[in-house]
Amino acid sequence: MALSIVALALAAGARATGALTANAERQSNMLLAQLCAENTLIGLRLNRMMPPIGDDTQSCVQAGREWTVHLSVRPTPNPNFVRVQAQVADGETPLLALSTVMGRY
């Protein structure tokens, strides 16, 4: 009886440890994806030119891992501005999307 209680407690502890490890990895991936998205959008702003309407794919290396950044530039009702979305993916799995509005310089 006591042995089965100990076994159940160890199993619950192992499951909790696995959940904590998975959560830490997910948070790390989200932080790296956010850095990629922000760096891509900042790069567009530093270019000081309005990006062309359309889609583009770039790679981003953070912490020794390569991420895919899908850029989507769409028009707005005001022709002096465009909406830019940077979606970061790990392979085919989308992780994070950031959007901003950019104007003419």
C-alpha cells in the first residue's frame, strides 16, 4: 500500500516536472520569436522607405536557431500608410505575429 502511494507521488512529480520543462521551452521560443519579429520590423523602419505591398519570407537566427519570418504588407485606406505584419514560425508551426503601421518618410 505504502509503495503504491510513493509510486503515485513520484509519477505526479515527474509529470509536473515535464509540464514545467515544456512551459520553459515554450516561453523561450516565444521570446526568441518576438526578438525576430521586432528586429524585422525595426529593420524596415531603419530602411526609411515604405515597404512594397505584398508578401515576403526571411530567415532570422536567434540563439543558434533559425526561424522563418513571413512579412505581409497590406494597404490601408490612407495611401500614406501600410499595415505590416511579421509572423514568426518554427518550421511550419506559427509562434507569434506582430503588426505595425508604417508611413511615408
